[in-house]
Amino acid sequence: MEAGSRYLINNIEIISDDPKAQSLLAVAYSGEKVPRCLCVPGGVDMYIAKYKNFVIKRRPDTGKDHSPNCASYEPPAGQSGLGEVLGEAIIERSAELIEVRLGFPLTRRQGRAVSPGEPTEKTEVEVQRQRLGLRGLLHLLWERAGGGLNRWYPRMEGKRSWWVVRKHLTEAAHEIETKGIRFADRLLIPEPFRVEAATEITKRRAAAMSILLSPSDDVQFKMMIAIGELKDFAATEIDYRVVLKHMAGCPLFMEKKAGEKFKKTFGTEYATWIHQKAIEQAQTNMKKPPELRFIFAGLVYAKRENVFHIDTATIMMTTSNWIPIDYEYEKTLADELTRQRRRFMKPLRYESKQGASFPNLILLDTGDQTTALDIVSPFLADKAQALKELTLKQREAPHWVWRTDEDSLPPPLPPVAAQSLKPDR
């Protein structure tokens, strides 16, 4: 429920951060009344979810019905990787439940001997179905958390801390299910560390991870997904040691070959992380947020008692405000949009291999239509470069292009529409 949004609840118009909102939502929730978002004439039906507080959320398949300036707006599926997995790897069962079909297991079972005999005759052909990998799952969480952690509005300035990010990710995980398992029960996101509460935090983390220490007769081990900001990734004599911020007391380990493959697969992200780490070490007395953040997601299991290993891993770069980016040059544009107090979002790739066809960022404050922001860089791979150029020729909606080999800084941006000039509440 985005601060400043207008809703109609039981024929009473309120702003979401109105002190009366929670009491009105409680009545509507118990009476099954439907709130409406008033971002467009006539409004759009929403639904009420209950966590510690009541929250108004967008209904499935209604994102396009909202105003682009509304926090509930969702661009057409073809502008991000969501369209390729929605309905197959991601199934919206109801307003409060999403089923995901993962491309990796959360349980590893004991191997079973196969009886010898003649090869079984093939009687059918199985169609390959879309599945969600770790990156896709991370993008799904990011997009559903708190109205979208891939979005930015001026009123968010100074309000996105790790505590806020963790809170919204956890709430989003409660609405996601896979094979009957509520994803929140297999998710580990470290609490913001406080020295005075270190013992209590450690106990809560141990309780959450205890599921990894309880295999059954036919289960070799269970797994959960750890998500956090990468603090350290260092080779030891036998493996790699991975440390997440706020979880220094519980390192994770990755086999040597897997660690080397991780560095190669995510070469750009790893090199950028190394460079930033060196800069931070040289500026130890300067208290300011990092230029970039690196979100690590790993599928974790217990190899021995309280020794946790990583089975599968991915990494995602974000700006200092937690907006995901695919390339470092996107940060320059995102920072400029933030400085100019613009409203924008980052389309996420999920499992798509056509990422270059998506806008790098999308402006949400240019009127009834959003504006695609595309960046053409000489550092793009040849195939991605060709796909980006082809997409630009075919793009019909309003769009803006920055060619980094012609301009070192972004060219002038499209103006803010009159209806977006109202001050943030």
C-alpha cells in the first residue's frame, strides 16, 4: 500500500497513510468489501492482505488498468521477462497466492537402484515447460515486494533500508508457494544486525535454519534459499567462503570448482564488486551508502552439523537504492533520474534470453503512456547490440535513446507530465 495513494473503502475516500486506514481496512477485510484504487476515473478493484497490518494490493492481471503514475501500475508483459514465464512457471492462483514451478529442487532424495530389464518403450513425448531459476525467483520477489523494489518514487528517498527491504521481501514470500511449500518457510534473509540483540538474532536464525538439519529416511537433505547483500567471497585452501552482510557469524561455503565457475559466469558482476570493495576499503572513514549493491541468492543445505554449503547461486547488481540493474552504465541513468526526482522502474529479465529487447528503464511520469528509456553501449555483446537496434526500429510507444559512444552523459529527458507534478504526500 504505497504512501500517498488514494483508495475508496466502504464508500469512504482515504489516503493510504491516513491514521484511519487500518480500522477501515479491518472492517472491509472481515466484511469482504473490495477497496478501489482511485488512480483512474472509476477506479480499479484491489484486495486486502493481512500481515502485521492490513495492506491493499493489486489484483492479478490488473496492472495495465492503473495509471502509469500509480504504484500498482504494471507495464505490458512484453516489456520484461515476466511475460515469458507468467502462466507457466508463475501461476497466479488467487489475489493472495502465486504458485511457482522451480527449475531446481528444494529437497534432495536418496538415490534409488533401478531394476535391470529391457528399455521401456516410449509411448509419449513430454513438452518442455518453463521453469523458474534462482534469478527468476529473485526477480519475482523483487517485483512483488512492497509494490515493487524495482521502482522508484521521490518520496522513497531515505526510506529504503535493509530492514524495509527485508520486511517487504518476507511479505512477498508468504504469497508464493511451490509444490505445497510456502516459500517463506524456506527463505533466509538476515535480520539487520544489532550488537545489543546479537544473541536473539542468532537464535532466530538458527531456528529458521533448523529445517536443514532434519532429513527423513528417504531425504538426503533439505534446502532453503538465502538472500542477502554480498560482503565477502574468498577462496580458502579447500573451498570458497561466502559471507552475507548482517550474517557474518554464519558463513556459507561453496566447493572450489563451483566458486571458480561462479566467478566466471558472473564475471562482470564479480569484477565490479571487487573494484567497489577496494574503493570502500580506501574510504573507511566515509559513512555513505555504496555506489552499487550486490544481492547474492544461494540454495543452501547442511553438509554437516552447522556447516552450510551452497548448491546453486546467482547474483544481482542494484543501485544504492536497491533498484536492480543489468549493466553498470544503467546506474548512471538511474542516478540521474533519482537526482531529477523522476518516477521510474526497471523491467526485470527473469529467465529471458532476449533482455536486450527490453527497455533499460521506464519513465512512469510522462502522462497516460510510459516512456521507454533505452541505452545503446559499444560494450554490449554483438548479438545483444543487434537485438537492441532491431527493437528500437520496431518500438512504437514513446521512447528515448542514449548512445553512450556519442554522449558520455544521458541526453535531456522527456518532461514530466502535468498530472505528475503534484507534490508527493
